[in-house]
Amino acid sequence: MNILLAHGSSAASHAEQVQSLAETVSSLLGEAVGVSFIDDEKLPDGARVLPLFVGEGSHVRDDIPRLVASSCCTLLPPLAAHAGAIAGFAYDLVTQQSRRVNGLFALYRFGGFETLAAALHAQNKRCSQVALASMHSEPSVQAVLKHWREQAIDPVIIQPLLLFEGRTLDRLRRMADGYEIIMNPVISKHEGFPALIADCLKERI
């Protein structure tokens, strides 16, 4: 069985979105795709597990391998291993209407997200103005928005580097309150996202 392993628990606000993604991916693969969460005590025995994590922090380094090993499962590379594709989706969303836009790419934090940040920098010619900011470190989203407002750079399209809607996206909206911004959809809203997940599950290790 294939399992999508997400952050949090089955009671999290994004749980239904993860389940919906699993159903779409299952249709693409013609195989069963289930959902588990990192707070679960155990995963389905023998499952092939794809961590839906775009960072490479302690969950990916320590917690997930331990959970997978204790459940006798097979661990697939996390989404962090596909940073180029995730960055590409982010730029696709920002440039839907035009390449002449001011794109602010909001990472959860910079520590542990270095690979994704590098992938975003590598594609920064795709729109006219690009900045990276963090929700939990510096430079912060507020600091970049303040600087751009002082430079009369507006409006700003904020692209959350989040997979799903939930409390973190709500926090990002509050951080941007008072600025002239357009808040873009999360990465899972990109039409190519389910196909990427399906391709990840096809990998044999």
C-alpha cells in the first residue's frame, strides 16, 4: 500500500485536503493510496511511505525514519528531494497572469529549507522582482513587505511555500495584513501537484 505521510494529526485542519489528494493520486495510479500523519503511533505494516514535507528538518531527518522503521515500512524520498519541481510550481502560480510581477516567496523558515530556497533562487528569472522571506526567521515576511513598500514596489504577490491550507496560512495572512498584496494558493492547488505525487510513488528504491 502507498501512504502519504503528512504533518500533524488526523484532527488537523488540513487533514481533509490530504485525504482528497490521496484519492486523486490513487485514481492516477490505479492503486490504493492512504493517508497517515506524523503524530500517528504506527503506520500500516509494509506500506511505501512518501513524506509530504518540503523542508529537511528534524521530522525528515529523525522522526519519520524512526516511525517508518518501527512500522516495518519502506521510506521513499520526501518531497524535499523534488525541490526543483516544487519551486517550478510556485513560479507557475505567481506568473499565471504575467511575468512582470513582484513575487514574494514565503518559506516556513530558512533553516532546513535551504534546498528549496536554492531552487527558488535558481529560477528567479521567471518574474521581474523576486524576494524570499520567512514566517519564522529573518528576513521576515513583514520586513520584506515593509522594505518593498518603502521602495514603492507594489502590488506584491505572496506565494506560500506551504502544501496545504491551515493555521500556518492563516498566520501568514495576518503577517501581511495592512499591505497591498495578493495571497496566492498553496502549492497543492497547482494542477500538476497530484501527478508529481504519483510519480514519486512510482519510484522504486
